[in-house]
Amino acid sequence: MRNGCCERLTELSGSPESQIRRLEAAQLGAEGAASLQNALDMSVASLRNIPPYGHREVLILFAALSTCDPGSIFDSIKAVKEAKV
């Protein structure tokens, strides 16, 4: 989450090693404002098609004092709950 946009760095995978390699290789910078709403919306869109027996988990590490959201964050939180993420 940076510059008001959300970007998925890794594909969905059950392999922690591939996730860690990709995160270590990424040149992550803290530019611009973060949008928590965009991150939640992307999470729901990515995990919506996971079967009910699968894991729909998102880990968000957020270290900002504010968020730059295009709409109501409460609508996104409601969508996350409805999608059982």
C-alpha cells in the first residue's frame, strides 16, 4: 500500500519460503499515503474464489497515523466480514 494504491507482491501460495524470497527481493519504499480500504478491497477480490474449506487470511502490518481512502472504510470492513476473510 503506497501512493494511494494497493499492489499484490506475491501470488497466493501455501509455501512460506516463496513468499519470504519475494518479500526480501522487493524494493519496498514508504512513499505517499497508504490506503487501507484499497488493500481490504483487493484482499476480498483475491480470496473470494477460495473454497469454504480453504484459508482466507490476510496479514496487514500498518504503521501509519492515517489512511487515504477513496470511500467508506466501514463498507470495506463489512465486505471482508461477508466474504469470511
